[in-house]
Amino acid sequence: MDLSARLHPRRVVESLGGSMDRPLLWVVLMLIAAGLVTLYSASYDSPARMQAQLVNLAVAALGMWIAARIPPQTLMRLAVPAYILGILFLVAVALFGDVANGARRWLHVGVTRIQPSEMMKIAMPMMLAWFFHKYEATLRLRDFALASLLLVVPVLLIARQPDLGTALLVAAAGGWVIFFAGISWKALLGVALAGLASLPPLWGVLHDYQRRRILTLLDPTQDPLGSGYHIIQSTIAVGSGGLAGKGWLNGTQAHLEFIPERHTDFIFAVFAEEFGLLGNMVLFVLYALLIGRGLMITANAPTFFARLLAGAVTMMFFTYAFVNIGMVCGILPVVGVPLPFISYGGTSLATLFVGIGILMSVQRHRKLVQT
């Protein structure tokens, strides 16, 4: 075979994509395309943001490709070190982290700085999946209690920064592992009742801005130019899109700068205004296909660890999308949660792509059974 044939783009893609699950990859590519189209409109006043997002996508895609080639057995061996390293980083953030906008979330490491809380979105489900895999044959209620303790420690450290959105996502990622591990419905009911009972004391430890977000959810009009502004403007944008939307680049709420954070947390408002209910339905179908494919991979996973990890990663995408869309539509409090593969971002996008890579790894190694 001559050199030109070897370097044909199709052959290069096939050689690089040997570890890629094509149905999953196609869904992700369609979501990315929708995200770039929406981001272009939302960032009309900042053209450099599109270039930065393309760089973010390239780096994230590299992370996905690497993760897709790591066998689940290797991920299991890395689970405990990754969890311990993440906890140490979170403690270091609490002690030495950079403060920006009243929050201490970043840590300088060498010539760059990292956000360790993002790392825990993957390290947390890996750790709990390893834990339940180790005790699979003898799982008891006390094991679920210990797993909950492993989950609570990083969640509290992240919430203390404060970063309620990331704390929620890490809690959800670990919670899905505990659910898939087989916790009884009675235990779940007990946890729900305990959570309700803890609401009054928790209200007292929330920051003022967090309490305002919850009160604003109940009645945004009580502070229309302050804490209620985000929800009011985003719901106006979503509703004004109507059935077919105002058309690409024709969204007035976004282009007249009424929608805050329109390229990150509130990008769904831009999408809904320009593409309407029909566009929203297409987006929901894409997310449903993504989650459905992830659950199929979960069902075919070769080991208990792989099933738990794949299931948690899949439902992490659901949590991201549900919380973000619910926030923009005014049915959930405003928290810092991006829309998967649509919002502008660097670390969050990398986390999502690594999650896709883990699913591809589980699918690729589905016929490998531990001996």
C-alpha cells in the first residue's frame, strides 16, 4: 500500500477510532455541532470565544481517546489513588487555593492551575465502583453507609469552597453508583426522610446568595433586577421561541444582552429562543439517545465495577442536562451547571469527554472477563 493510501483521511480516522463506539460518537458529534452553532450566536460580540472552544474540544477529544483505550481493569486499579489525590487537592484548595469572586476553587500546580473539584466528578464514581466491586459478594447495609461516608467527605469540601453546582454533580455521580449497587428501597426512603429532616438546620449553614437563589425560585419577581433577573430573562427567552423559534442569529433576548451567562450556564435559553420547541425536542432526543446508548453499554459491561462506573457516568449526563434545563426554565434553583456538550467551557468539557471515553472503554472491553 502506498503512502498516499495510508494517509487517506478516512484510513487515519479509522486507525485512530478503533477504540471508539460509533453510535455514541455520532450522538456526541451532533451535540457538539448544535453547541457550536448556538455558541456562535451567543458569542457574536466575542469571536475569540469560538476559537477557544475549538481548542477546548481538541484537548477534550484527546482525553476521550486516551480514556477509551484504558481497560476497565486499569481504571479499577487507579480508582483509590485518584480518589486520595482528589481529596488531598481539595484540602490544599481549602488551605492555599486562589480566591476569585468570593470562592476558593483553584489550585496552582507548577505553571498552571487546576480545579480539583472537576477531577472528583470522575474519581468519585470510580472509587465507589471499586469499593462495591471489592465487597460485591457480601454487600450489607453497613457497606452502603461506609460508601456514603466516602461520598460525603469530598462533597462537603467542594460545597465549602463554595461551589454548590459542582458539589451537586459529584454527589449525584456517587449517588448513582450507590443506587446501581443495589441499595434497598427502604434504605432510600430512610435517606430521603433524613434529608427532609436536615433541611431546617442546613438552611442556617447556607450562604446568603444560596438562600436567595432558593427564595428566588419560589418568586423571581421579588427581586426582578437582582437575584431574580437570571430566571426571568431566561424564561422569557425560552417562551418567546414559540414552536419553530426566531431563527439562527435572530434571538433578541441574547443579542440585546438580556440573557446573562448566555454562552455558559444559560446557553439553553439562546438555543430555545432561536430554534423553538421543535429544536428543543431534537435536543432532547439527542440526549435520550446518548443516555440510552450509555445504558446499553452498562448492561453489557463485563464486571460489576464496569457496570457501576458506566451506569454512573451515563446518569451523570442526565443530571447535567436535567439540572441545567430545569434551572433555565425556572423549575430548579440557579446553580453553576453547564449544558453537556453545548455550553462553553474547558475543564467541564474535558470531564464530559473523559466520561464518554470511559463508556467507550467499557464497550470495547465488554468481552473481557476477569479471572
